[in-house]
Amino acid sequence: ARVAQYELRSLPPDRLAEIRFLRRQVSALLESDIEAGVATGAFLPPETHETVRAILSLCIDIARWYSPRGPRSPTELGEIYADLVVRMITPPPTPGLVTGPSPTPPVVDNLAPG
């Protein structure tokens, strides 16, 4: 991953072309999926292209700092990053919207005229 991201100029031309091709494919797939989500109202990124760039940066830059001796496992980091991406592309919850079971209304027993 480090070579593919930070040392592209050091690759032989055929390997550089292969890496660039794969990167374009991944970007196009992600952009297509996000645009489809926007079309259905499931996703709300303000700028699809920049959202794709941010997501890919999360995925690529981890190679710069990750260490297997670090405090988080790859699975934990994957879950954290997936949550970040979901938060980045989905609409925020509607204020005041109750999710889950409806609350039981309070019992009012002082309605007798009087």
C-alpha cells in the first residue's frame, strides 16, 4: 500500500499503469454507488467526487501509520472507519424523531369538571 500511494513515481511504467487503472476502477465504483444512494435519498453527500476522495483517503492513508503492534486490530479499525464513512454519507437523524417503540402516554386523572 505504501508503494501504491507514496512511491508511484518509482514503479516501472507497466506497474504504474496497472495501479492507476485499479485506482480509477475503485473510484468509479465508489462514485457510482454513492450517486445511486443519493438518487434514492439514502445518501446525502454534498459533493460526490469529494466524498469519494475523502473515503479513499481514509482507506489509503492507514498504510502510512498502521502498525500490527498498535492498540487496535484491523477488524476494530475497519469497524471504526466503516462507521465514519456511514456518518459521512447518510443524513443526520431528524430532530425530535422517536425511533423505537412509542412511549406510553401519561395517565391523566384530573379531567373531571370541577
